[in-house]
Amino acid sequence: MSLKAWIRSARTPSQLTIYLPLVLGQLFAPTFDGWIFVGVMAFAFFDHLYIVWGNDYADRGTDGRNPHPTPFGGGSRVLLDGSLHESQLAIAIPSAAFGLVMTTGLLVVGSGALVLVPLAVFALLLLWMYSYPPVRLSFRGGGEVLQMLGVGLVLPLYGYAAQASGAAGFPWWTLGVSLPLQLGTALATTRPDEIGDRLVDKRTLSVILGGPRASLVMLTSYGVALGFFALRTGPTGALGVLALPLLFGGIALVTRSATPGRRSCSSTSSRG
């Protein structure tokens, strides 16, 4: 068993997608506990592994037909090149899910936030709905919506509830920023995979709409997120400034008309 193969299977470039929303959710809470923070980060660790390993296993028959894998799509390739065996991932996936459940249990005991239980269950169900029959929205269409709900709603609410001992007081207005922002990010990660997704009959928005329209939707999503934040805090808000590169990255993607799978498109999407 190769440690290097397991590290590659973890797909570290995409870990921030899970960690950042959980951190931001905790920052909104009125109180902060260091041990709770450690527990939430442990949840993020197990959730990320559960997702990437589960996707690798579910797409083991189709990833090989994608000629343009990226750090955010197309799988880790550890099953395709024989670095790991299917039986190993079949054990690793429920192990990660068990770690997620146990971590949530400890956080419930430590914080008293019972709402963490349904949020953890929903986090587990999201992967099943995204990657596995009979729902399998990554192929049927709508996978980006699941990503938006998971990263834009479930994770920040989980982080907040863990620190605040419940969901009371959660700043729901932030969903006007996080949901369209995550929809745009989900689109950005599928843009480089458009050619490969067409070959395996995945109905992502990039496939359904085509590259230029998908890029326009992505840009619009970023613009909505930035505009909503500006309405709430003013255009000079710190987070508004941080969101500007996302907007400009989307503009660059549209104007350059990059072909999916080429370096220019992949690099832009990675920044999104």
C-alpha cells in the first residue's frame, strides 16, 4: 500500500472547497472555542476524503474516458493506474463516513448543537445523490445545485452551529453571497471537463448549455454574489474586494473563449 497513492487520492488542491466554508461559518458565530474549531476541521478532513474517494469509486468506469483530468475533476486516477485497488477504496469510503459521524457526535456532546446531526446526514446524502444510482445527478443533471447547497449552505451552517451551540442567530443573508458564489465555482470546475463529460454522457451545465453560455452563467453568479454583498456592506467591504478576482477571472474566461481541456481554461477555472 503506497502512502503516495493515498495522498494523491486525497486530491489536496480541492480541500479548500470544504475547509473555507466551515471556517467562515465559525467566524460568524458570537463565541469561539479552540477545541470546537479542531473538531470542525476534523469533520472537514473526513468529509473531504469521503467525497473524493466516493467520487473515484463511483466514476471508476468513466474517468478513464476523460482525456483532460484537472485537479478538480476527472478523478485522481489511482484506480485507473493501479496505485490503489477498488477493494481498498470500498473500505476507505465507509471509514471516512464513520469518522465524519463520530466527529459530529463529539461536537454535539461538546457544543450541545443537535442540529449538527441532520447537517452531517445531509452531507453524507449529498455524495450519494451526486455520484450514485438511482439519483446520480452528476450524470442526470443538477450536480452543480447539490454542490451549491452543500458548500454554500450546509458547511457554513455546520461551522456556525458548532461554535454557537445551535443555528439560532445564523446570518441568513450571507446565503445571498455564498449560494451564487458556489454555483459559479461549481461551474468553473466543470468547464475544463466539458469534453470528457460529453464523452461519458455527463449532463453538467457546461455540457447542457455549452461553453460560452456556461461561462456567462458562471460570471453572472459571481456578479450576483458580489452585488448582494455590496448591497449589504457597501462596495468597499473587504470581502467584496476579495470577490473581485472571481469576477475578473470569469470575464477572462468568457473573453478568451478557451477550449475545454486546454491550459488557459483549466488555469482560470482553478482560480475560481
